[in-house]
Amino acid sequence: MEKETIVLYPGMGAGHLAPMVLLAKRLVQHGFSVTIVTTAMPHQSGSTNSTRSDISSPDPSISFHTLPAVSVPVVKNKHPICLKYDTIREYNPKLLEFLSSLSAAVKIRAIILDFFQTDAICLARVLEIPVYLFMTSGASILGVWLHLPVLHHTIEKSFKDMADEPVHVPGVPPILASDMPVSVHDRESETYQGRIRNYSQMTEADGIIVNTFEALEPRAVVALKDGRCVPDVGRMPPVYCIGPLIAGIDKQKESQGRHECLAWLDSQPKRSVIYLCFGSAGAFSPEQIKEIAVGLESSGHRFLWVVCSRDDAKNIFKPRSEPDLNSLLPDGFLTRTKEQGMVVKSWAPQIEVLNHESIGGFVSHCGWNSALEAMLAGVPMICWPLYAEQAINKVLLVEELKVGMAMEGYDKELVHAEEVEAKVRYLMESEGGRTVRERMGAFREKAVKALVQGGSLDEELRSFVKDIRDARKR
């Protein structure tokens, strides 16, 4: 008997594809075959192929299909978010053609779209296939996005004109207007209008999957399920907290081999190293890198620091070149700190690093995947948000969960070396830092409990699968 098929349509970029692949592996365990449909971002060298090969599974029940490339006109100074939305719409005819062809060969029980892909909801309706959204971030971010159309009608000013006025979203701690994503700061901008359109469409889905667990964000989850984030909409789709979806440490070892930084960590004392990494798109100016270097050296604490190049930093989809450490770091820094720390170019095996016993803290951009990885490793955070919704994640991590502390000045042009030194010392030396570490340890236990067999992830996934199969009977 042929397996029923679920089609997944991830967003563009590794941070959107990787959690989708992990979701696919969970769905396969419930007897489905899964087809993951990928695209390539125009005006970008390379594709998702390298990411796909790194995280793909030998499981024959999971297959990939890459849509033929589309051509999107190059518009000077086009914001990457707007380029994403334009590209998604251009891909719709090709996606519809593929889904129509696939549905003639197999029974498609559901389509799961990345939350960026709401313009494709209409395709599922044409084919009369249930359609769900997958939120790669947490429930708090989902609440903010769903509530944005409400804020649009209740707040007359742009967020950029509100400075540090609080923005209130049901189930979420108050957010400073300045901490809202830059893409929605100006209500007259093209990116803002695109976001409003995107998030207004989300309630048209048959359900929304979120990469979180209720014990982590209970207030946000309850507000979502009660429909308080969308009071003017007649129906709030069911919310499924199928998380945390994070790759296991064994999988990273299998796919990458052992990185040289792990051998260095082996020689360091327990919980003595501060780890700094700011995601695949996180890069700083040469001036900021020098400030970080001075702060780390002055702190006296051991460090493992991933440094990325900033060439063409405005194009978050274009792969960067390897950084020139000699030109970026202060003169003599690598020589002076060779016994204190290690600097790695561009990438480190983060899951293995965070789970190494020598790691005592994590300076992070607060991307959701990184936050979940830190939580599962029990490593407290120094939060340095850079872009997108990361400042809202910072609010959750620092003010609600109290598992991290904010790097003061993250929203200014430059964070000075003195602040870097002070925060590293506070986390690694003080009683306050010890308290944050203990709280992160407590949330690690909750995360592990969610992941065990029969835990909340399994329960929510079973509920989702049941709803898919019940929809088949109607």
C-alpha cells in the first residue's frame, strides 16, 4: 500500500530549511512519505544544495524536488524581504504545476508552507488540499506577527517614531517600539506593506505549527490558542507546538567530522570558555570586531569566537568570503591571546560546541535556532540581537525567561569594549551570572522533557497527524 504524502515548502535559507527537514523526519515516523520542495534565491551564487546535502536523510521516505529557477527583475536597492516576496509569487505557477503533477501520482494529504510562503495558500485551495503553516520561530514571534495588522489599525504612528514606547501584544512581554524588526519600522515602506499582507494571510491556513513547546512560552501559547492575537478575525487556526526541533549532536558529528576547535575545547577547564557566534548572516563592521577583541582580551576569560566577513552584508542571501583575520583583528591580538582563546573563520559546529563541557556562556544574535540549541545544552546567553525578530527573542530570553542578559548598546552603532568585558565578567564571575545559569539549567530540563518519547512534542505531533487524517474523512 502506497504511503500518503505530505509536501513541505520551506522558506529560503538554511535557517528555514533545516527545521523543515527535522519536521519531515518526525512525520515519516507516522507513516507518511514527505516531499520537500526547494527553490533557489535569484541573484545568489549557489543554492540550497549544500545545506540540503548536509542535513538530508538517507530515509527513502523523504525526497527533495527543486523547482526550476525563476527570473525576478533586479531593482536597485530592493530590500531582501521584498525580493523574497516577489520571488515567492513568481514561483507560484511552477509550484502549482508540480503539485498538480504529484497529486496525479500520489495522494497528497497536506501541504506545509513556511510562514513566509503565505502567497502559496491559494494553490492548496485550488487543489483542495489541507494547508498548514510552519513557524520556524517561537510562539511569541508568531503572536507578534499575527497581531501586527491589529497594531496597524490601533497605532497611528510608525514604530520608528515611537522610540522606546512599549508595544503590547497578548501573551508577550511589552516590546519597545525600537525592538520591533526594522522591516516594519516605517508603516509607509514597501517592506511593512509586504509584512502586513503576509501576516494577514496566516489565519487562512488550516493550522499553524510552531517550533516551540508550551512549557517554554505558556503565556504566548495560551494567547494564540484563545485567539487573542487576532480579535478581529472570526477564526484562529489550531496551533501545534511541535518543538524544539533541533538536530541531535550525533547527526552533526556524522555530517561534519570533528572540527579543530573541539580539540582546543578538550584542553580547557569545565565551563571556562565563552562562545561567540552570530549566525550565518551575522557580521560586524571592522570597528566593532576590534571592540569585541579588546573586550575579550581585557576580560581575561577564555573564548571561542566565530568571525564572519561582512562583504555585501546587505544581501543576506549571498554567501560571504572568508574573513581576513589579520586585517580585522587588532595588531598582535592572535599572538597575545593564543593561550586565552581561539578565533574560527565563518563557521563552527555549534551544537557540539554548546554541548562541550568547557563552554560556560554564549554570546549570541538570538536567532531562534541558536536559542533552542543553547537551551538544550543548558548554556546561559549574552544577547546581542542584530536583525529580523531577534530583538523580540531577546525580550523573551532576558525579561520573561531570565536565561540571558542583554549586551547594552546592541541597538546603537557601536558596542564598546568595556561593555563586552563587563558582560563577559558578569556572566562568568558573578552571583547574578550563576543565577542565570541555574535558570537556563531548569529550562534545559523542560526542553529535554518535551523531547522524550511521550513528551509534549510527541503529543502535539500526534494531534496534528490525527487532524490531517480526520480531514481526509470529511
